[in-house]
Amino acid sequence: MIEADYLVVGAGAAGMAFTDALIDHADVHVALVDRRHSVGGHWLDAYPFVQLHQASSFYGVASTVLGGGRIQQRGPEAGLSERATVSEICAYYGQVLTDRMVGTGRVEFFPGTEYAGDRQVVSRISGQRFEVPEHCRIVDARYLSPDIPAHTPPPFDVGGGARVIPVNELPRLEEAPQEYVVVGSGKTATDANVWLLTRGVDPDRICWVRPRDPWMLNRAVVQPDPAVFLGMAADMMQAAAEGSTLDDVFLRLEGAGVMIRIDPTVTPTMARAPTLGQWELERLRSIERVVRLGHVRRVDPGRLTLDRGTVDLAADAVVVHCAASGLRNPPLLPVWTPESITVQPVRAGFPCFGAAVTGYVEATRTDDAEKNRLCPPSRFGNTLADWAKMNVRGTRATSSFGAEPDIKAWADSVAINPARVPPALSDSPEVVAALTRLRTHAPAGVARLAALTGIDGQDAVG
């Protein structure tokens, strides 16, 4: 028997942020389990050259700032907030586990362990089975666990002799091929292309199979400075309020310097909206061989077969699989039910803050109906409509929990809240101006996005 008040299943970003906020505000004992060997979730299996696409301080747990809030002093992003590497992220989570969790005696960690249901967990190493008591609340922090290329087979057939590798294997190649074929439209594919280009690969040796073009956020306006971030949010809501269609909203955001598209002649249909630096955009635009014939169906030596045609490749071409789905988009569930707590986003983007809010609310409230009112779930974006719905739900949820004085005071004190206004900056003219613009445009912007997507008449929480 494990004596615990909470069994948190999943020690990735969501599970760690929830647990950190919970134990910081409630006198409870947590059993934290994960099938991997340590904490950090998918970061333990990420490709070696990956970095956060957002500021480090927006990621991690509420009690401990990742990267210490440092600003980059040199390089193409000098003046912007630091973005942690995969090794820094894994080390950070290990330190949080040791110092903030296990070290306090409030958390017991069970690595290499699966939740078997019915309040039981089983070790994948020893086979030993554990049980938690009836009063222990089950917390599912795996609901949105991402699918990554390292663990997801390519979504296409591979003929004999074809060279197909997951993006993780790219730095381990021992001999340069005549051609690299990067398959995917999202952040992983852009990372792979930028990595190749920064290591001297000629753009003419890269073929980018991009089934859909993506909208991305300009990294320069997604920064911890509240005047910058709130100004970006105000621009977003103004564009939403004035847009006639979703395409028009995104084009207005592009004009305002918020959104970026790689090819200015193509209107994107994908809107997961990771951030992108201007220096990365310039490099990506140097790749001229972009294939838009739908999804890859088969790879053979010297040939790709796609939905709408075939493409000839170099005989020794290396096809880089970046086509895993990433963050999943399952049905919305109430966060709190009698059976469990299912951690989901409760604002637009920034999942670590959403998980921390959930942990704080669990620690400070007793009624599940009230908790669900304060933290209605959201989803991550994929299409333009998904992005719009995410912002409608997220803005409404932020208004809900932000109306509670204690939650607002706590949220303004933690760096992982991208919209925080520290007390020392509350009277800053730039911050006041950004907040005024945001409050002016938000009601009409949210209403317009809701009307464009029909969100109020469908897609209810299950």
C-alpha cells in the first residue's frame, strides 16, 4: 500500500506543474508515477537539438523559474528571453523532483511504473504491484501526452532499401547523402530544416514535403515583458474583432507582426502556432524545393509516392520522419469528476501554467463543481478553427479564474503565467496602455471568434 492523498499518473510537464502547485498550497502527500526512468516526460526522448520554442520562464513549474529569466546576450536572438535546450530541461526537472518534491517528504516518485487502473500501479522493472487507498484521488496527467517521431512509426509505407529515419537519428548520420527529404509541416520539421541549414547543408539539397502550410507566432512578441505580451494579446483580439473570416483574422495578425507564414504566396491551413524567430524564417525561405502533393503514402529508393503524385529523389536520399502528430487533441472532459482529475489546458496555450492553475485550484477549493467552473478545459489548435476555439475557451477561462482575488495574486507572482503583471509593473504606462487595449478589444474579439466557429452551439465538454 502506498499511503498518499493523490496519485499523479505522468511525470511530464503537466504532472510536474500540477504536483508542484498542489504541494505548495496544501498539506498533502503525492505518489508520482511514470513509465519512464525519470521525470520530464517526452523530453527524455526528444531529438537532441530541440529547444523550447517559447521563453524558458513560461515553461516548467510555478515555484522554480527555468533558466532564471535570463536574456540572450548574443546570437540571432540577442535581447530575447532564453530558450532552454533539451538537456537543460531534463536537468531542471530532475532538480525540481529532488529539491522541491522528494526532498520535502511530500512526494514519493515511482519511475518505470505503469498505472494499471483500479487504484493499482505496477513496476515495469520488478513486476511489484502497489495500491493506493480509497481516499486517494487519481490525477491523469497523460491525457494530452504527445506523439513524437522517436516512438511513432512513419505514417507511410517504406519499401526495401529506402533510407527513412526519425528526426532523432539525424545528428547520428555518419555520411552525408546527396539529398535530405524532411517530411512534416510543424515545429519538428522546421527544427530539422533549420538544423541542417545551420550545419552548412545547401538549401538545394533539401526537399521539404509540407502537406499543409503552417501559421506560426513571431517569437519576438511572445516574451515575458508584460507590455510586449499583453500588447500582442491586444493585437490578436483587435484582429479577431475586425476580421471577416478566419483567413482574414490571420492575415490581419500577420500585418500586425504577430503571425508568420513561411511562404507569403500560400495561405496556411494549419495553426498550431509555435513561435518562430525571424532568423529561422529567413533560413526556411531559402529552401525552394517544397512538395505540396498531400501526405506521403510510400517511400521507395529514389521515389516518394504522395496523395496527388510522385516525386523523384536522389538514389541515396535520407527521408527524415517529422510527421508524428505531436500534442494530441482528444475530446474535452470535465477536469474534475468523482473518479479522477484529468489535467487539460485551461487557457489558450501555455500548458504548464494551465496545469499549475489546476493544481492551485485543487489545493485551495473543496467543491468540484466550483473547480470546474473556474477551470473549464480547452484544446490545442491544429486548424484555424481549432486555434480560434482555443482562444475563445482560454480567454473565458482566464476571465473566470482571474476574477478570484487569490488566484489572480498567485498567478501574477509566477513566471510561467505569460500574462502576469507583477505589482512593480502595474503602474507602468506601457503595461497600462497594453491592458487598456486588450480590455477594449477582448469582448468583441472573443465574440467574433465564437461566431466564426459556432463554438457556442457545439463542441461541449463531454
